[in-house]
Amino acid sequence: MIHVATIARRDLMALFVSPAGWVVAALFVLLSSAFGFVIPVLGGQAATMDGVFAVITSFLLPVLIPVITMRSFAEERSEGTLELLLTSPVRDWEVAAGKWLAAFGFYVLLLAATLAYVVLLAVYIPRHLEVLDLGLIAATYMGLLLAGGAATAIGVLASGLTQNQIVSFFLALTILLLIWYAGTVLGFFTAPPANAVFQYAGGSNRFQSFSLGQVTLKDSVYFLSLAIGALFLTTRLLDARRWR
Amino acid sequence: MVGSHREPGPLRFDRLERQGALPTIPLALIEVQGLTRYYADRPAIQDLTFSVPRGQVLGFLGPNGAGKSTTMRILTGYLGPSSGTASVAGFDLVAHSLEARRRIGYLPETTPLYKEMRVASFLGMMCRLRGVAPAKRRARVDESIEVCGLADRRHEVIGRLSRGLRQRVGLAQAIVHDPEVLILDEPTAGLDPAQTRETRELIKALGREHTIVLSSHILPEVSATCERVLIINNGRLVADDTPANLARTVAGAQGGEIEMVVEGDQGEIERRLGALPGVETVTVDAAGEGGWRVIVKASKADMRDELARAVVEAGFGLRELSARTLSLEDVFMHLTTEEPA
């Protein structure tokens, strides 16, 4: 476990000293505040968490996570530092897990920043315990953690496929958009029985239960298997590289 | 040329061992058997077999692209072999990779480092990755910093260090977990002469306590630091010996050149020396100080004694006589240049 923690700590530190990390953080805070909260409120709509959650699912998950993960393996490869990691007595899965943990940790920090709005709502809405559905908010955060775990794992996998960070970014973006919108877009344009498969396997469809306030086992398992599957492939990829 | 003919020398334990006179004790720390690695269908190395005893400093010499880095990457577990085996301290690099890797310190060719980290915290991280016990980490970091002369740089950001200092950080990370074996891929590539000398001194010092395999395409480096040289060309082992023995072997196979200054009649000198068995050509090129400068090319190794006798017997004055020794460079050229059949 010390290996996973060591690798994760180095990557997280690298994100904090890199401009990319700060740009992602700044962009996210700006957009979630502006589009998620300030503009709806100024426009006279009711203050809710919906806008903030919409920014997270439509922007943080598919676009910013690839920015967070694009360096993960791609940079280690182009700089050659991967050679230091893989010739140390560290198992391949520990390297993959460490890389994922760093990206996921950064995502969790961004997510945690949005808790400020929950606090604001709780403080300023009169009779908030009746109006504010804290259970629903908690369920949504749970879903966001699961979906974020899967998305960061997929981003790390994409980064392991290339040594070019730009390629890594677009690869992760494409995969994430495909998975997230498989149900709504592909499911809409395909004929039965394919559409049923897409609708069932689409990320946004599986996320729906969380945003309706339910934490279901089925949908939790869906995101967990995506995460574990992507990390498993990353581990296999690291070993396959030895034999190519 | 593999296992090139050595002159019968003093008794060697490995020979006795082969004859069954001694019980077989695994003396070698690194053992490589029939190692072959393909990239797609192109062979990078083919059927390499060698072993390195504990405490030896071994130079791995060959032109660029000969397969040096590939071999080192297999020895460190970064690449897997297509066939054959490699082991360190008895641990196979594939079957018991982690155990083998624990015993290896590796400096890759490009000296990759985490540039945003500070020297001491980078070395601390490497300690944790390589399984140094928590109680020993501080001492190990301090020692590797001390040995590599980085004491006044320990809190500097690696990315701001000069090329030479980064090389020292690279060496420091290779020794930070106190491995038995050091594998250094072109440790002085890209350094200026002063830094090169510094690094060589450092490697020599490290060689007193470690078994080292270093690669180079620079010959003086290998003859300056290594007890034994493996020459590899086109992925195959072409020589395995001490630098001095190699020079002698090739001189024996190739013949040698002897330079003399002889006093006497020019034509007579040419005729008398040319008549000696083993002499191929005699060139009297110019009148030097005290006589003619004569260059004798011989097909036999070291003909100094015969030549001296011939000169004296003919009544000439012998002023100077010296064999032109082959440098490792000549050996290298001889072994790695394809000769027309």
C-alpha cells in the first residue's frame, strides 16, 4: 500500500505545482459558480444544487477529468521516468492504482469545493430542512464519486496508451463522451434491440437514479466495474509493454 | 570471438570448477543465458550469454544500436526477453522480478528524474518505492547525497540543476536503497569533460562496494573504469575479456607494428630486416635523429627481440625500438567492423 500512496502523492503534488492543475481548478470553480449558481439566482430562479450538478456532469466529468489524467502515464513515458517506476520493486497494479488515486483525489477536492453551495443554501434558505432535500443531495454526491472514480480510471487508461498528452486528452474525452451519452444519443438513433443495450449501458442513464435520490446497488456496481475494468486494463497494458 | 583464446595463465577457479575439481558454488551475481530480444521481427540482441561475479565492474561496449540498452533494460526488468533467461543474485528477472529488482540500482540512459521535486524528497520517494525500512530512510538519503556530492543541493528543485548535477542525482537514486548491483546505461553521455571525469571517479568509488555493469560507446571510459569488457555488435557478443587482454589478443591475430630508429645503410636495412621470417613490410621513411626511422609490419605478435638481434648482428646501430600498442579503440574497430571475407 505504501507504493500506491507514494506514487499517488507524487502525482498529486505534480498536479499542484503544474499550471494544468490550477487552470482546471480555477475553470471549474468559475463555471460551477457562474452557470451553476450565480446566473440562475440573478435570473430570478430558485437557488438549487441542480445547476452545480449539471456543470459537474456535463463539464467536469467528460472534459476536465481528461485534463487531470492526460499527464498521468503519457508524461512519465515521454520523460522516461516510467523506467524508474517499473524497474523499482513495485507491482504493475500498484503503479496503476497510484496513478488513479492521484487523479481521483484531485477530482474529490474539486467536488468538495462545491459543498460550499450546499452550506450557502442551508444557511440562507428559510425553513431549509423542509425545502432542501439533503438526502437527494447526498445521493447525488455519492453518484458523482462513483462516476468520477470510473471517469478518472478511464482517463488513466487513455494516458497509458500514448506518450502524447494531447492524444491522451482527446482519447479520454472521446471515450468518456461515448460512454456517458451512449444511452441518450446512440440509444436514440439505433433500432431495437441495439438501442436497449445502449440505453442500459449508457453512463448518464445509470447516473439518473442517483440524481433522483436513490443509491442503487445495480448502478453503483456499474460505475465500480467501469473503474476496476479500466484499472485492470491499465495494469495489463503496463505488462504488455514489456513484451512488445 | 566469444571466449577468445587466452594465453595459458595461472590456475583459475572457474577452470578448476569446470573440471570438477571444486564444488560448484554460484559465484556469479548476474547470470545471463541465451538472451534474445526481438522488436517486431528485428532482433535487438541474439543469444547473449555471460555472467558477472560479485564485485566486478563490467563494461558493456558497442556502437550505438548494438543492443546495449536492450540488454540493460532486460537486466532491470523493464523489458522481458523473447527467449533466454537473466537472473540477479539467483532471482530470475521474469519469474521473481520483484526480488531481483530489489537488488538492482538503475540509471537509465536519459537520466529521467521528476523535475518538479526537490533532491532530498525525490530520493526519499525512491526509498519508499524500493522498500527501504522506514527507520533507515533518512540515513540512506543522507548517505547517497553525501556519496554523490549533493550536500549543498539537497533542497534544490531538480529541474533547475545543471546536466552534471542531474547525473549525480540519477546516480544517487540508483544507490539510495543500497542495491547489490548497479546498472548504469551510458553514465557519462552528454557531460562535459570535467563532469565526465567527476562521474568516472564516482563510479570507480562505487565499484569498490558494488557490482557494476555500465555501458558505453566511448572507449577510454571503459578502459578507465572497468576490469572486464564485453563487446557487443549487431546484438551479438563478439568479445569478453580484460581491456589489456583484448588488446593483446587482437594484436596477436592482427600482427603488430614496430617502430625503430636504426643507423646504417638504407637499402641494407630494408633487405636484412625484410628477410626475417614473419616480417611483412619494412618502410624506411625518413632520416630521423641518429638514423633512419623504420616501420616494420609483422604478421607475428611482438617481434621486438628478433628485430633487435637482427639489427645488432648486421652491425647497424639501434637507437630506438618500440612496439606500437593497440588501444582499445583499435580492438573495437577490429571487432565491430565487418571485414570483407
